[in-house]
Amino acid sequence: MNAAAGTLTLPALFSYGLFGLPLAMLALPIYIYVAPFYAQRSSLDLAQIGAVLLAARIAAAFIDPALGAWMARGGRSYAMLVGASLPLLLLGFGALFHPPSLSPAATLAWFLAALLLVYAAFGLASIAHQSWGAALSQAPGLRARVTAVREACGLTGVILAAGLTAVLGYDGLSLAFAVCLLAAGALLLARAPRPAASGVTLAASRGGWQLPFRQRAFRWLFAILLINGVAAAIPATLFLFFAGDYLRLGHDAGAFLSVYFCAAAASMPAWVVLARRFGEARAWAGAMLLAATVFVWAYGLGAGAAWGFASICLLSGLALGADLALPPALLAALIGAAGQAGGHEAAYFGWWNWGVQMSLALAAGIALPLLAWLGYVPGGNGGLPALSAAYALLPCALKLLAALLLWRAPLQHIYSDHREKMPCAS
């Protein structure tokens, strides 16, 4: 079905968005579980794990814009690109979470190689999927709805992954991921609405990889993404350490994650309404303020504070719904305002994912070695005040900075009217 030929009904949006579920089932382990997994099941220490994560994420960050430019130049359909990513995703996930017994040096090399494969496959799939959604519609209300459906499916995948890992371990998660990936991929390729134009010719897109940064609004938005991304990535990287070693509630980590992500999913319709009323940027800035106001209280928690931490997870999860649904919709609006919808989405989302990967790299590459230097050792009692400050206070300061920049960013003209082209920076 061509999106230009009919309306985007809820079943049509679901057939598109469901692919976000297996992608999120992969994202949760590689961004949250992978550091504790290798800390507990290998001979690698925390500094080595942080160094590998930093190196892999920096490499992945540069792979993503290259993938985006290649997609935009080649004129390949987003459907074909998604199909090509499926076997790579299966292979990479299996290699990462089912490593063989090797020497420490070989384990380090295997860890790095598996991460690079996973990140490359994930980048290919997610850029194609995000670009597909951005090209479906430029209607102000509908673009947020497209991203909300996709991200709600993604949150379902996160919750499913957290629950399966807690109950069945990584073997059960691997089997469920494979089944969901193949089923959602088949539905996407067979039934999802197609954009009016899903690719451009090589001649039409030469130099397209540079195109996003010629837009002043994109440069602002990209800086905000980096700062807000680091603010989100630090607690994601440290979550299991904080819940287990500081709060002594590691056995309830899956339940806390479920509360957090269920709240995010439940909040998405409200954020879509607020975005339609006030614009995506202002609604997103309000969510950042909510997140900082709530999350700072995590610093005052003590061991065993289950209800207090659950409340923080619930309220900060409500803000997460905006973090997931609104930025991609805002980027889609920016692409449309620049007159580049229907062909250059992959170039934009390639750089967008570069920013996400760099945020994760900075969070892992700075927070983990810094905590090791300050005396924190997973499973021990040393360095716990530093762990609490890194987990709770630093992200809040970054969130406030991102909110201030977003409030001042030159984005208001792209909220609802795309008839005039967005001015480029001089």
C-alpha cells in the first residue's frame, strides 16, 4: 500500500511500527545488559569493558552516517534494506550473548567484533525503519502518531526483553528475539504502507551526507540530541549497578524496568496530544524538565528503598515517552520543512543515529572508567557515593542544559507549516 494513495489507518501503522519491537529487544541488552553480562561471565574487568564499549560505539557512530549516505545515494527501497539486515541481526545477537570459552585476550577481541557486527546491523535496520516512517507523512498530527506507534511497539519489546531475561535468561531471550524479528520483519515487508518515494537517484543525492548540517535548525537539534542522549545514556549504563550494589535491589531490576517502560508507553498518547497543541519542541522541553525534577530524588535514596525507586521509575518513565516519540517526529518535520522529504531521510537519520551512538559511547567510556578510578567495583562496597552521584545528579544537570537549548532553538517555524522552505545558515 502506498501512503500517498490512502490514509494511514491504525492497522497500517501497526504493520509498520511492529518492527520496532524486535529492534528494541536487541537494544535493551546491548545498551543495558551487555556490561554486567561480560563483567559477570568473563575475565574482563570494568575498565576493559568500558574501553571496548567506547571503541565499538565510536566506530558504530561513524558507520551510521556512512550507511545513511549510502542508502540515500543508492536509490534502494527501505524495504530491501530492512530485509538485508535480518540475517545480520540474528548472527550478531547470537555472537554477542553466547560467546565461546576463550582466553582473556581472545574474549576481548570477540566482544569487540560481536559488538561491531551488532551495531552495524542495528544501524542498517533502524535507519531504514526510521526513514521509512519519516517519509510516510508530513501532516503535523500524523507524523507524531507514526513515531508514537513505532516507539510504543519498541517499548513493548523492551518490556518483553526485560521480562524474558529475568525469567528465562539469555537463551530464552535469544529464541524470542529470533521469532519476533522474523515475524515482524515479514509483516513489515508484506503489509506496511510504502512512502510515495523511498529512494533517490545517485545523481540527485551526491553530497547528501553533508546536507543535514547545512540546515541551521538541524545543527541545533543535533546538539540537543547529543546532550540529552548523554543524560539518558548514563543512567541506562549504570542502572543495574545502581539497583544491585547501591539499592541492594538487583533481584527487582526487571520489575523496575517494566514500570519505567510501561509508564513511557502509557504516556505516549498524551505527548502526541501535547505536541499537536504546543509543538513537538515545547512538549519535549517540558518532558525534560519533568525528568530532571523527578530523577534528582534518586540521589537521596538508601539501600532497600524499593517504593521510592519505583515511584521515580514511574514518573521518569512518563517523561521518557516524550523522549522517544517527539524527537523523531521533530526531525521528520525538519526534513519536510527543508523540502527534502521522500529521499534524503536516510542521510538525516544516519547522522541522528551517529549522535545516539556518540552519546552512548561518551556515557560508557567516561562513566565506567571514572567510577573504576574512584574505587567502585561491581559487587563491592567501595565507591558507592560516586556511583549514586554519577547515576542521579549528572544526568539531571545535562537534562536541564538540553531543555534550555531546546527552548531557545530556532525550530518554531517547522511545527505546522511546511509550505515555506527552512532557511539555511550562512
